[in-house]
Amino acid sequence: MTQSAIYPSTEELLTPEVTRAGAAAAPAVHENAAIPSKLLFGVLPVRRFIPQDVHSVLDYSNGLMVAMAGLASKRPEAKVAGVLLGASVISVSLLTDYRLSLAKLIPIEAHEVLDYAWSASVIAAPFALGYKKRAPLAAMIHIATGAATILGSMFTDYRAARGRMQSAT
């Protein structure tokens, strides 16, 4: 499958420093500016207009929102789900290869997949754990945050801060 001129393949735009195994990583996002993010699911030509820094702030705020909604609930299952799901997205964000993290251990492509998995988990938690009716406010916040994260992830321009991208094989 070939990509159009609007969405050139990542391999065509990668510099040798980015693609060489063991090479020094690009120092910052500005040197990666010419590298477009990959097509959504590799095929959908959705314009990705949310900057990575905005997405990373949203990751942290979504984690706090889910955790706080759970903690504000009187139901123990909503509390546990909120804290665990909130802590998980914050932990992943702290370890992702983007500028607002502590350690660049998780490739940005893996982070994108984890965003979708996390969102599905946040949406499913009120139903799977049975607090949808017993803690409706927490459930509504969890479901809305999960849906908003899916939408935000679809339009985020994912680029690695250090220039380390997975091969497109």
C-alpha cells in the first residue's frame, strides 16, 4: 500500500540519525518537525492537528479526572477503578517518549495503542464492575473521559521527542 504526496511514508522523511540503530537520537521535537505522524491505523487519512504537547497535558489531566471521580464516589469498586485507571495513564505518560515525561522508555507508537486500550477500559469499567447505576456521576465521568480520549488520540500528531520511532515493517 502506498501513501499519497499529502501523507508521504515515514521512511522517506526520516534522517539517517533517526533510522540508524544505536545512533544518537534527535535532540528535540523541532528536528522531527518534518516527520509526519503515521496514518491512523496505517490507513485512515485523518488530519492530525492536536500537538503532542497538548496531548501529553491531556493525558495527565484525564488520569487525574478519572482518579478524582472514582475517589469522590461512595462505591468501593468505582474508587478502585478510578485510582487504578488514573494511575495507569499517568504512569504510562511519565514513561513515554515525549517532552513532558520523566523517562523516554515507551515508544510513542506504543503509547498511542495504550491510549486506545486505556480508553476502552475506562469506558468498560462502570459496566464490567457494576457501578454504572450505583455511582452514576463517576460512571458518567469515566465514560466521557474514555470517549474524549479516543477522539483526542485519533487527531493527535504523535511524534517521538527523541526521534526514536519503530520501524514501519
